[in-house]
Amino acid sequence: MSIMVSPHHLDTKFDNPTIDDLIDVFEDRIRSWVLLPAKSLLETEHGQIAGFCLALTYFEGIWAYIEGRTSRGHSRHFFERAFIDVFRSTGLSEPLLTRVAGLLYTDARCGFFHDGMFREHLYFAGLSKAEILITLPKKDGQIDENGEIQSLLIDPQRFYSAVERHFDRFVARLRDTSNADLREKFRASFKEQCDWEKVGPAIGIPEPVHAAT
């Protein structure tokens, strides 16, 4: 019996796979199960918040592949490191990006998935340029970058686009055979999460009961 290991690949992809076979499955899973559904939600009336939340699942997981190790026990740290990597082009300092990521981790990621809704500090709107606007307090008439973040105004569409661009770049780097260290770290992380050399779980499916004719 053939089993789909991603929306477009059968389990035969794992028959003595090359690293490029693994990349094919990985890319198909992230695009088809995370990015495309998030994009679809963002284009649906009242779906932007759900699309944004789905995009938030990207950070912790992608950093595990970049690091080549599990995020267990390092969930927040992995989320923050990936967030910095995705939004480095904003020009914001790394310490400030780290604090923004920490706020998103607690109030958005954990708030939505643990409490069923966001916690405080988060607002959403269409922005003309930035993905995120940060409200900080003033000190002696100047914005205090070290002060407590008062609010985040997020453009879900632009936020998603930044995530998608990061994923495109990461996959391109993975497919570049000159990036041997990155490819090996990816392989190690993928194998830890999906060990194709072990026998998979047995799934029992009862035969359908046919009505008597």
C-alpha cells in the first residue's frame, strides 16, 4: 500500500533517499501544509488573524532545520533566532528584534495556541511599507529602545510575505551543493523528526461494511 509522505510525494521517496529527495518532501510539506493554507486564509474575509497564526508556526521549526537539532527545551530561543533571521532586513537592532520576537512568542504564539486568543499588545492593520510597527516609550524626549514595548501593529500580509521570502531563500541554499554543512544539518534534523530507516507505525483500517443486496 502506497502512503503519501507529503501532498505530492509517495513513501517511495524514502527508498534509499538522497538529500535532495528529503528536501523535496520538506519543501512540499511546508509549502502545502503551512504557507499556502496561510496565504489562502489571509485572502479570506476575517481570515487574516488565522493566517497570521499559521505563519507563526514557521519560526521554531525552521530554526531546528538550520541548527540541525531538535527544539525540545529551546522552543522560545529557536523562535526568537528564526524571527531575527526573517526580519533582519527591517534594519531594527538585534536586541529589539529579540524583544519583539519574545513578545510575539508569549502573546501571539502561546496566547493563541494555549488560550485560544491573543494576549495584550497586538494590533493588526494594513501598512504602506513595514511589516511591523513598534510603539516604545520616550525617555528625555527620545524613543527609548530599551523601554518596554507598549504595542505591536502588524500587517499580516506583509508579515507572511517576509516568511515566504525567507523560506524561498532557505530552500535555494539547501539545494546548493556547495552548502555542505547546512545540508548535513538539515539532513540530521529531518532524520530526527522522520526516520525513514525505521519501520513506521502499523495503522489498522477496518474493512467497510457493505449493505446486503
